[in-house]
Amino acid sequence: METIATEFEVLDERFAGVGGDDRMEVLHRGARWAEGPVYFPAGRFLVWSDIPSDRLLRWDEMTGAVGPFRSPAGYTNGNTLDREGRLVSCEHGGRRVTRTEHDGSITVIADRWQGRRFNSPNDVVVRSDGSIWFTDPPYGILSDYEGHAADQEIDGCHVYRADPVTGEVRMVAGDFDRPNGLAFSLDERRLYIADTPGKHVRVFDVADDGTLSGGKVFAEAEDGFDGLRLDNTGRVWASAGKSVLCFDPDGTMIGRLRFPEPTSNLVFGGLKRNRMFITACTGLYSLMTNVTGARPIWARR
């Protein structure tokens, strides 16, 4: 298997103890733009998107084999799991958020707001109450490369919440340029949202009814942010340029993991959630670390 040298950079003493394998594994190459990794602990496999190729790929942890998961795939971008272990995906092509049921059928969660089609849902997270939160920049309608060129029906690029009972879709944040990756804090009382052109991540307070408040800048970087994930100490890991950056809960950039190509997203997986999987342009990378990814609240009970 191809490997590359692991390059951790300590920017603050709080990152000094972070480490992992000396070399990262290159699990796959050949994507046009790899995105949206999601780990299925029940099956010990990982699914990720190759958006321009309109396919979802699957890597098997037991055998190392890579094969198709779904193609065509609606130009899927971001993916996550819900409380029942079902795949929830953002589809550029259909301009919608969908759920893959256990029998393989597709359920549309949301494809419109106030009667107008979304731009191209990008990334998605599920809260412990079952609500589904997603961002909606226009990348999938700007050309035919990552979706289908089309006019924007909604005035702006917003963040939405889909109610798990009624299916109602509510805009929860409307002052973004192009919102991208998002992640909840460990207690789900805060929501981190990347704004890629702004080169920052903002943090919001989350009320019991799903209302957001605040929205101050949490972190900044020279390159635009994409995907976000948290570890079990509350640190925020973010893909940005040719790096995965690590931020202390106070917003300080404390460390960096360097890559040879632009990164897009990451997820913690493996038996102990201490294996980091990173999608970066053409490839899927893996690194066993001494960091443990955050577990969803419903999985901690």
C-alpha cells in the first residue's frame, strides 16, 4: 500500500502530545474531487463522494478493497449517519438532502424551502433529537462539473434545519456568503459553521427549539475552510487548503497536519474512533492517531 510521511506541526504547546503513525496510508487515488467521508461502524467500512464523477465509493476496513457504493449518485457531496445508522446525503444534482434506508431505497428529506429549490446542499449533520442541519452554497449549479448548471432560485446561501417529525424546513442562519462544513459541539449547545470565502468558522448558540443566536467568528485561516469534525476533548478539526487544522475550544489554532494536495473533509472512524480518514482532492487518506473522535450524544447513552 502506498504511504506518505505524516507531517504534524505543533503551533501551541496544547498540541504537543498529539501524534499518530509516522506514515499515512493512501487508501485510494483516482477521484476528481473526493468529499464527504462517513464511517459505518456496524459494517466497518467507509463511504465517500467523488462529486464530478457522480459516484459514491466504498472502502472495506477488513479487506482494504475499494469499490462502487452508488453510481450515479446525484453528484453527492457531504454525508453523515443518523441515529439509526442510515446514510444521510447532500445531493448537488437533485438539489436535495436524502436518506438511504436500510433496504437501499431513497427517501427525500428536503428539496425546497418556501417552494423554491435549494442551490446545492453541501454538508449535513444530525442532532440527537433527529433534526437534520445542512448548508446550501451554489457550487453544484455554477456549472455542469459538480452538478447541473442552473439558475439560483433562493436569494442567498443559507443554513437550514429539517424537523424530524413534521419535515418542516426552517432557515436558521441567513447571513453567510457560502456556508460549508458544520459540526455540533459535544453537548450540542453550539454549532460551528464554516464560511469558505470568508476564510473563517463561526460559532452559534443552539436553543432547545433549534433557534440559533450569536454567530461570532470562532477561527480564521489563510485558506478557506471546508469540512469540520470534533474530537472527544472538544477540539475542532478542519480541512483548509493543504492541511487539516486543529483548534482548541477557545478558538486558538494549536496544530496542523500537512497534506500534499488540497483537503476537503475528514471523519474519525475505526473500532476506537481513533483512525482519521481524510478526503483530499484525488485521494482518500488514513492515519491512526492518539486522538479519539467525538461520539454522537445518542451513542453515549
